[in-house]
Amino acid sequence: MTVTTTGTDKVALLKDLKKLVVAVEDDLRSRSASEEKFRTRLDREWREAKEARRTALSYPAWRDERVTQAAVAWVLGCVFVRFCEDNGLIDEPYLAGPGERLAEAEARHEAHFRTYPHQNNRDWLIAAFHHLASTNETAAGLFDERHNPLWGLTPGYETATELLMFWRRWDADGEIRYDFTDPERDTRFLGDLYQDLSEHARKTYALLQTPEFVEEFILDLTLEPAVADDGQGFGLNPVWTGPDGRERRGLRTIDPACGSGHFLLGIFHRLLDKWRQAEPGTDDWTLVRRVLESVHGCDKNPFAASIARFRLLVAAMRAAGTRRLADAPPFPINVAVGDSLLHGRDAAGIQTDLDTLFAEAVVGHEEGETYAYATEDVWEYAKRVDLLGRGSYHVVVGNPPYITVKDKQEKENYKKSYDACVGQYALSVPFAQRLFELAVKGVGGATGGGGFVGQITANSFMKREFGKTLIRNFFHQRVELSHVIDTSGAFIPGHGTPTVILVGRNRTPSDARKVRAVLGVRGEPSEPKVAAEGKVWQSIVSLVHRPGSGSEWVTVEDLPRKRLAEFPWSLSGGGAGDVVQALTRGSSRRLATLVESIGFCAVTREDDAYMVGHGFGRRNRISDQHVRPLLGGAEVREWGLGGGVESIFPYSSLRKVAAIDTAAERVLWKFRTLLKLRRALSGTQEEQGLEWFEYSSFSPQRYWADLLITFAFVSTHNHFSLRRADEIFIRSAPVIKLPERAGEDEHLELLGVLNSSAACFWLKQVSQDKGNRGGERSTGRYAWESFYEFTGTKLQEFPLPAKLPLHLGRVLDAQAQKLATLEPSAAAATSVPTRHALDDAKAQHSKNWRRMIALQEELDWQVYGLYGLLSDAEAAQTVTPSDRIAELPEIKLGARGFEIAIAPRAEEDEAVSEWFRRHESTHVTEIPAHWPDWYREIVQARIALITSRKDIALIERPECKRRWATDPWEKKERVALRNWLLDRCEDEDLWFEVREGMRYPRPLTVNNLADRLRTDPDFTSVAALYATDHIKKPDLPLAQILNEIIADEHVPYLAAMRYKDSGLRTRGEWEKVWEKQREEDRKGTRLDIDSPTKYKSSDFLKQSYWTHRGKLDVPKERFISYPEAGPDSDSTLMLGWAGWDHKDQALALTDLIDKRVKSDAWGADRLVPLLAGLREVMPSVHQWHSAEDDEWEGSPAEDLEAEYQKLLRTHGVSEAQMKDWRPVRKTRRRKAVQRRETIEQTKLDDA
């Protein structure tokens, strides 16, 4: 089937182009290192940028960004040509086309090479680009040889051929696969390419399209009033004075984060319609040119700017009724590549305030100008049309990136440039300031004035600490907001981050003017088929101009400015503010009055280096005093604590100072450079006076306290637990420390109120909604699964009632402790697991669980009474007397009072039905008949209050009620049995043997391992239990059971067997760092070493390898695997123990080589990977095993090096063979049907 841009196969086009980009990236990356001219040019530019303080990225990381830019530029260049070919914008086809157009393109291709026989297919692509550029002066800007990244890195012959032939592929019906013919010449599909073409670019630049309905809404509130002739707007053709003092005419608009140009196109079409109405007699090209002069854009991402330029070009031609580029006159497209936060006239006061921040002496850059990369043409536009000129725009709109800045230098630059940037700010903060500062400044007061500004942005600034300055100093004191619209409950495709729309004018604020606020009440109940028709969005659009109105989804109010002067903002409607005030009135003090401190216990800033997993300490012989369970927020659940992750603890409990043993130091040594360069707010490790190996931040006072309350930092609901042991809590689980005099009761009564539904409601009103991880709606798919960030700063302000629920806090805490002893892992830890013991534990666990649910309900309602939300009569009806707590019936999920109240809505409300389905509960509409009458009466009274009182209903709903979500028992039992079996498989005696009085490592195939474990009756009984109940194969042989449990517990010994090519490149960076660290150790001097790139999941050949190794490639697996290294007679996997040190690993490899040669007569070709494994491990053998060893009677490193060299000579294997060896990978490729053979050309001039 022919695919057109108006058809339904855009998904297939995007999928194929993404693969193509990756292929081009791989080629360009290789050529950026192998071709001298590319390597020299890129290295010089990177060094200039470092000197000019534009970046702190390492060269490989910086180079990879440029490689991606160039790869996408080559692919997009072809897309532009193909679109123009198929839609008649150029006369002659170069790449392909439907019907006879392909034959014509191929004929011209052949003729070109008859004329230029020494050229190749890359030259033909370049000829196509040059031809398109030659047709029109404006089109030439798409392929500007001074700045377009495609000219800075060119592909090799093979890749250029692949790129060309991609467009000439045919489907099974003999039709061209991608036909761009479109009578409407719609370019919106390019927006999809912009967002998803490159995963690396999408994450780096936070690529995200603005949906058309959002763009139209924002333009309605900004552009429309700006062009109005009502005394408040500027009109279509305002007079303004340029930076040179000359008077000019014309509206100026800009999107400083324009992406693929959705806002720019919206402005273009609106202004053109208005000019046509205003001047019906003026010719189209005059009006098009006038409108284009009014539309400015800028983006940091070169290919975003290219797409925006192309889309504007096509839109302009269509608007003027011109089909051929050659027939169109030159017209202005003012879209630049640059950093909108740093470039442009008076950007953040660079020329005045920041003269010393940026280097001035870089060749090609004028004094006072922020350094621009070779790909950035922003200063040309700035000088020509004052693009990004401060205070020069009548309308500024945008959807800026929401991410935090990864480049440390960029982060510092923005922080110095924008005073609203404080703490760990997100990019939404400086952009919020920048958008207003780009607008014309108005005097305010009765005169008004000021440019119009509109943006949809992340709402994180409203409640997170970094937004305090933006709210108090900037929004309140320096600009005037007119609209604050909560869009967090609307379904906005692609926007997983909760958002808010801000509209205002850049003028001195006046308290006489109010702020129109659209406050959220409820999120979208289900995903609408058409996003613009979602219930929440439609409510916003229909009610925004009706203050005092409301719906089930939003309420609209005109707020006094002082209401938004204080931090944090709360945009909850429907009476939520009244409930917060009621809780405050019902309190007698703040939490801050009872606590000594709230904060982090430990912040490693490199969790992967320390959180090493079960058994790691034992395998690496780390002393018990330097191993602790490290818990994050996910381990703090339902009043209890999980087991945590075994971690390296770099402190002495006796001396309470930083200290580690030799074994731990060896583990951390590989990450020494990375750990040294960790940066906290107070500086690097060295600047803080810390040892390189200790945590970035550590609180001895908190850690060594006898009791701590910890809580989940980011969670859907409030989870607080009491710590009594030696667990360490990382950043995602902050702690509350009470004064030393506080005993257990003081902790438990606080625990009770903090775990209540009232506390959950209050916390969600003042805490940042982070949305749903993986959901589309800003608040998540459903409001009750939206994650919130609960900070210590907010908790300090938590209002406490005069009396705290000590009794229920104590009972629930005790139940949680008991529950922990009934978990499958606990049962397996105390004895050999049996079916009877596990079933008994399950029955007790379920009973205990249901009792905790009942007790939590009592706590919630008791706390309502303690805050005064209930009258005495209501409390008497809804709160169980303390002397009857022991008589409470058990409650199953689905039968709580609020669940009975909402159950009737389950059929019509997806959020309600999903609540019951997701928690595997059965909803009931009647109070269970088996409950005692006295309890049924209490629950009936609760339901009556929920349905009659709006304030109680706001708390008694899924968003604030404990979810009691946990893994199914069967899953936890399976994990417990697997771990029990795997622990037995790690018995050290299995993996060593004594020969001639010396202990040697003993590799074993899975069959060998089964033979050795078969005689252990405990092991075989548990294996049989696991096979019967969890594999569902009671007769499975032991070796196959072992195959199943070990399948994802090993990682291959050789880098080429672990990583894809991208991972091998990263491994190469790390090896260079290790060499420099060894040089530091030898010479005792400090070298300037850059941090290497961290690994990504896509760098590994299997997901299980990534799971064990992570970003830092820490070997946390239980076993080392030696694929295809076993005897020819045994096809099962050859294994080693991950507890072997480097010397043992080298011995195991020499032993395997010896056995394969002697027993199976292996030749050199089969031995190469084993020898390559020796090559990789030998540097560590020399580093850690060079000293004389009594058992060895010499130096292990010297002997093993001699053996290694002997093996290389014996088998004639070279360094290059070992370095280049790769496993044979099975790939499946879709076969493409092509009508003609590829035009073969001589491979010449490939540089």
C-alpha cells in the first residue's frame, strides 16, 4: 500500500526513520573519530565552548549530541526533498517519487554519475540539497552551509547509499512505500518526527509538541487582545522604536522555544486572516511577507528550527497560492537556532551584568556576545531583526521545556542570568521569567500597557521550593498575571507532567486588577477519544470567561493578586481551600514545634555505586560493619518497612566517622573519579571536606538516633513508618527526628496522625503533584494514582490537633511489625520452606492485613473528630469507642465505607471501576450482613456523612484513602523460594576445589551444578516445591529447574557479550578513566580526569544484564557466565561464581582454555573470546594481586601474565583479534521489495 502523509501509516514512517537515524548516527560517530578533519573541528569547538563556559559536558557526551544533530539533519534533509518532489515544489525528482517519478529520479541519478564518475551516492544527496536550496533564496536557508549540522559531519558511502535507497523501497504490491503527495501540503506530520525521531534528542531537549487546541486557547488569550483596537491592545500595525532609536511599524511576536513551530504557524494564519480582512485589495505576497516579518521563533535544537522553517515556508507558499519554489519571491523566515535564555540583545543582562561570565576572545564572536556553537545562527538574526531583543515583543507565547538542566555549566549560567532560579530549579523557571522579559514593558497602573505573554508550563514551581522566588519576587512584584489556569486534570497528549497555563502582561502590577483563576476540582475520568473534547478541557474553555461559575471539573474565580503573592500556590477548587482552613482551625500547633529536624539521612548522589544488592558484601568479602540495608521511599509502605537493598556503608559505627575496609575500597575504586566529582549544593566532595568514598551528604545525628520516623518522599499517598534498627534511608525516604527526650509513645502518636487520610488531604493541597509515571493525563490516568512530592519543608507546617491518636498508632504499628514476620521471605529465612508452613503464614498474613484495614478506618474517622471536623454527635455516631476496638470485624478491600459510597458510580466512572479492579477488590453496594449490628450502624453513619457533607467527601475518596496495594502472595512466595534456592547455589564450597594444597576456582555447567546439589535433600525438596507450584511442572528435572532460576542471575564475563556497540564505546571511556586513576596511584599525583558517560539500558544486549549492572556497570549478579565455553558434550551454560576475585577469574579462564584444548581439541578461533576475557581482567589482576602471596608462593599477577602471554603465542592470537571479536548475533530483517537494482558507484572520496 502506498503511504502518504495524509494516510494512516505515519507510525510506520516514524518507526522506519528512527531506525535510519540510529544507523546514520553510528556511522557519523565512527567517522567523527576516524576522520581527521571531523575530529579536529569537533574537538576545537568543544574546547572553545568549555573555555567560553557554555558547557561542562565531557567530549564524548558533547560529541554525541552533535552526532545526533547531524544524523537527524541528513534524514530531515531527505524528508524535505521528498516532500518537495512529491508535491511539485521542485520540478525535478532527485531521490524518488510515485509512479514514473521514481524512474525519472533514477535516470537523472545515472546521468549524474556518467558525468561525474568519481562521485558517490553521498554526492547525489548533496546535489539534491543544493538543488532545493537553489530554487529559492528562502529555501536556501534550510541548507545553510555555515550552520546546518549536516555539513559538519557527512556519512560514508555505504550509509549514504542506505539513506538514498530507503526512499526507493517498494512494498509487496510494487508501489513506493512512502509517498508524500498531499493536496493540502499539511506538514503537521513533521511535528511527530520532531518529537520522536531521536530518543537521545527527545530526552536532551525535552521535545514535546504543543497540541493545536492548547495553542489556539493560548493565542485566544494573548494574540487576540494584543491586536485589538480597544485601547488595551496594540493593533495589527503598531509603532515601536528599535534598539537603534529608529521608529518602525509592525506587530512583533515570538515563541522562544518554538520546537516544530506549532505556535508560529498558528500566529501566521491568524495574522494573515486579519490582514486580508483589513486590506482586501493588497496582493497575497505583500501580506504574507508582512506577516512573516511579525513571526519570530528560536530553538536550541537545530532540527526543530529546520522543521519550523520548512513548515513556515510551505505555509507561506500555500497562502500565496504558489506551488513552485522557483515562482516564489524571497520572503523572511525569522526562526533561529540558539539558546533563548542566553542569546539576544540584553539577554538576562549579559552585556551589563554578565560581562565576566562568558568568554569574549573566541574567534568569530564579538565582544559581549554569548558564545554560539557552529550550529547556532542566532546572532545573525539578532543583528538583522533584533530577534530575542529584550522588551521588544508585543506577544510572547511558548511551551518551554520542563526538565532540569543536566549540564552543570548551563545550570550555573542560567542561575546567574535569571534571579528567579534558585535551588534545584527546572527549566520552566528561567523560561517563565524570560518570556515576560521579552515582552514590551508597560508602565502599569491605569495606563496599563505591556506585551502579552502566554505559556503552558510545568506547575512544579507552584509548590516546590525552587518556585518560591518566582512566585513572590517575580510574578507578584514585577509582572502582572491575568490568568492562572490549572490544566493538571486535563488530558493533554504527551504531557505526563502536570501543567498550568499562565497568561499576563509585562507591566508594573496593579492590585486593582484581579487574576482570573480556573481551579481544578476533578481530573478527566477516562481518556477521551479526542483530547480537545475531554470533559476537563471543555469545562476550562467554556467557563474561563465566566467568573463565579463552576462544574464537576473546574471552578472559576477572580482572585485578588495578594492571594497569589504567597508560596505555595494551591489551585484546587470545589471547596478544598475551606477544608484546609478547617484543619488549620482545628489544630493547636505545627509539626515543627515537636521535631528536632526533618530531612535526609543519607544522600549518595550515586546510588548505583553503593546499593549493591543481596549477597554482594559476602561475595566481595566486605566487613559486616560496612554493609547495611539502604531503604528508599518505595520500601516505606503500610506502616512498615521493607527489607531494603544491601549497600556499602562507608562509616565506622564505633568512631562515627567516614571509613571503609580494603574490600569496599576496591569495589568503589572504579568509580573514584565519578564519586570525587559529585556535587551537592555546598560543593564537591573535596570542597565539602569529605572523603571521596563517603556519601555526598550524611547526617550522623539522624542515622544513629534510636528512633526515627521515615516517609516516602514521592508517593501516591502518605506513608510513614517507625525505624528501630540500623537501616539507612536515602533521599527518597526522608526522616523525622524528635528530640532525644521523646520516647516511643511520642513517635507513635505522631505516626498515627501522619498516616491518616486527613493528613493525606492536607499534604496533597500543599505538595507538588508530579503526575503519573507512564500516564498521559497530567495528574496521571486517574487522580488516585498521581504521585506527589512530600517535602520536609511542607511537613514542618503540618497542623496538629491538640490530642494525638496514640492508641491506634501503637496498635497499627504493632500489626505492621507482626505482618513483616509473616511475609514469605521471613518464613523462608527461619526454616526450610514447606507447603504447610507457607500456607499457614499466608492465612495469618491475610487475617492480619484485613484487621489493619479496619484499624486504619478507625484512625481516619477518629482524626476527623480530633480536628473538629465532626460535631460531638457526629463523632459519637461514626467513631468506634476505644473499648470496642478489639471487637472490630476484619474488612476486605472494597468494603470500606467510602468504597460502598462510590460503588454505584463504578459502571459510569472509569476512575471508580479502575480503583476496584486495580486493587483486586470486589465492590459492594450494601454494608456486609455478617458484620455486628453496632459496627454496621457506625459504617452507615459514615456513608451518610460522606454523601451529605462536601468537606468529608473531599477526604473520604480514593485520592486520600490508603490503597493497601501490595504484590500478590504468590509472587512474593515465588521470589522467596527462588532466593532460597539461589543462596544455596552460591555455597562457596561448590565453586572452589583444592588441588595440590591450593584452592582453585571451579567453573561448573548447569548440569554439573545439578549433580552436586542432587544429594542435598533440603535443596531438592524446595526445588520440587518451586517446580510444582510456580513453574507448574512437578516432574521437571533438577537441571532444568536450575536453568529456570539462574536464567536471569548471570552476566557474561566478556564485555562484547554484555554490551551493544554503544555500550562498548562507554566501556572504552571507563577504561581510559581507570588507566588515569592507576597513573594517579602510581605517581601519587592528581590528574584532571573527566567523568565518563554512564550506561543506559539500551547499551546492554539483554535486559537482565542491565538490571544487574545499572548505570555504573556494578557487577551485582550472583554468577559469571561463560557462553559456549563448556564441553562439547554438555550444552548447558558454563557458570562461575561472582564471588571470585580477579585472580580467581583469570585462573578460571586459563583452566577453561586448557580443558577445551585438551578435551575438545579447540582451535584458536574458538579460544579468542576466552583469551579476550583474560585480556580484560588482567589489568585488575596486576592492580590488586601483584604483591607476593604466601599461598601462591610468588606474585599471582606475574605468573598469570606469563601464562596469558604464553597462551597468546601458543595459539597465535593477536591483540586486534581479541579487541575486535564479537559474538554472532541472530537478526531478523524485513525484506523490502525493490523494482530496480541499486545504482552501484565507485567508492571514492569517502571523507
